[in-house]
Amino acid sequence: MPTYDYKCDACDHLWEEFQSIKAAPIKKCPKCGKSKARRQIGGGAGLIFKGSGFYLTDYRSDSYKKAAEADRKASGGGDSAPKSDSSSAPKSDSSSKSSDSK
């Protein structure tokens, strides 16, 4: 849910409200009680889409990333490629042998 900025035209009181997007704008000022409140147009929160995602963990420092990589390797969860199956290799050999014997 977003946070909206409000300003009262009667007393110039500024405040923020945490509301649903579907919620109607607040009209009554919590300070003076008059129905002169207006929702302000804000810049909103800045999202940075960079790399593989936009989560907080994607922007960790280099030292944190190096330590995490060392922990991953130490625990055996490295990024090694899966070993190929030896049973798949003879299939390509047998096809070449059958074409040579004709």
C-alpha cells in the first residue's frame, strides 16, 4: 500500500497517510478538522531496475558478495555445471557406426 502526502488548504498542515490505492482521498484535516485537505502529487519512491532484479539483496556491497560466495563454495553449493551422463555419449557413436556399415 502506498503512502500519500496531504495538505490542508485551511491551516497548511502537512501529513502522510498509508492508504490502499482504491481508498478515497481524505478530505478532513486531522489538525483543524476542516474539510479542506487535498492529496498532493508526489514523486513516489524511486525503484532502480538493475541487474537480475530489484531486491535489496541485489545491491549488496562487494565484500558481502565475496563472503557469500566463499560460504557457498565452502558448503558445497557452488555453481559447478552438472556432469554429463556417460549413457548419452554412446547414442551419438552408435548412429555414426550404423551409417558407416551400410
